[in-house]
Amino acid sequence: MVLAQLGGSLSRALARMMNATVVDERVLGDCLNEITRALLQADVQFDIFRDMQASVKRTVYLGALAAGTDKRRAIRRIMSTELCNMLDAGKPAFAPKKGKPCVVMFVGLQGSGKTTTCMKYAHYHQKIGFKSALVCADTFRAGAFDQLKQNATKIMVPFYGIYMESDPVKIAIEGMERFRKENCDLIIVYTSGRHKQEATLFEEMRQVSEATKPDLVIFVMDGNIGQAAFAQAQAFRQSVPVGVVIVTKMDGHAKGGGALTALVFTSLILHYPLGAILTGAR
């Protein structure tokens, strides 16, 4: 798994601290340095673990701990809290409600697993009682219309698209209006995959967002892209109000720290309790 090596390194660093004969400032410093190396090797940006180190040092003052306090457990609890806080947006989670029309817009890079993830998202909500529908606003990629239509038919989710139409905004608006009339309570707008350098496509994505006014924008991110994840996530966030990151390809062997970096620096509202939906989409 992408994050298995990082998780193992963090666990070993904490275990060595827990097994130390005497816990003092040197042991604490060694533990923090080992965690820092693990995050650095996993492609997590320096600013993240620098801030985490500073926060731990501010919080943990061994000389002020009350007599009889288990220093090892206190330090482990504080470090675990700081690591978890990296992925805590500090905002209420968004959740669609049955019986109330909700528009969810999917954006992401080409080849990130956006199509598969979009279908999983629609199918999952349909299974728990939502009336899902899919609008294909991807007019850029050849074969996108046919692929989405076939997949939507397979999972029995209503589909809307116009094969010869080149304006994604028109498709998105017409599809959204149609499914609202059909009382669908989860309308998924699928947009073209793109990269941060493609200014024209980013403008198109912004126009679709402004026209549909989605309740939620989901950014699908390849867990294997490393440090490039930060720049890509920032570019998407600056164009549309991204509220959720779904990390795909977590069954690979890459470091995965870049995906964590993007989550931290974009301060995204996370939709599911784990902070990100971890999928094996290809």
C-alpha cells in the first residue's frame, strides 16, 4: 500500500521512544527527528513536519509534567494528535441529503481514476437509498461519452450527455435541469480531466462550476504523483471551490506523501471520517 511504509516508520519511531529506559529531551528529539526523516522520505513537504515539530515541542515540556505522569504515553498521545491534526480540516463534513437535490461536480487530472471513482460514488449512494444521476460534461476526451454511458447503464444510474455537443456548460445545465425534474437527489457532473498548465480547460471547469453552482466539488487525486500533488491541488482549488479530495491508487507502492501534502495545504473539507476515500481505482 502507498502509505504502509510511512506508517511503519512512524510506528517504529514511537516504539523506540516507548522502549527507552529514560525519557528526556534527547529521546524526544531523536523521536521527532526520526518522524521527520520518515515524512521527508515519503515526499511530504518540509513545511508540514517543521510545523508539526514546533507544535510538539511547544506542547511537550517534560519538566512541567506532574510527578507520576507516564511521559511515554503523554508524548505518544501528543504526537499522534499532531499527526492526525494534519488531516483535520476543522470544519463540518458535508453530506448529501435524501429528497433534496444535490449537485456534485467531479474534477481531476487525466488518468487519475476519476471515471471509476465517479461510478463508485454514484453506485454507493444509490445503494444507500439516493436517486443518483450522471451528467457527462466531458467534451474534451475522445470516448468519454461512450465510456460513461456504458458504465452508467451497467450500474443502472440515469445518464445524460449530448454526443455532438462541444459546450460542456450547456450539457451540464441541461442535464442538471432534467434530473431535477425527475426528482434525482444526487446529480453528479463529470468534467474533463486536465492538468494545471491547461489554462483553457481550467477556465472551462470554472464556467461549469459557476453555471451549475455545485453543492460539492470533489477533486480526484492519483496517490502516486508525489510532490506534484501540491501544485495540482492548489491550481484546482484556485479555480473551483474544491471541498473533498478522493485519493486513488492507494494499492500501489509509491510514497504517497505528496497526496498528504496536498490535503494539508489546501485545508480541504473532508467528506468521510477517514479524511479521504482510499480506492484502488485505475
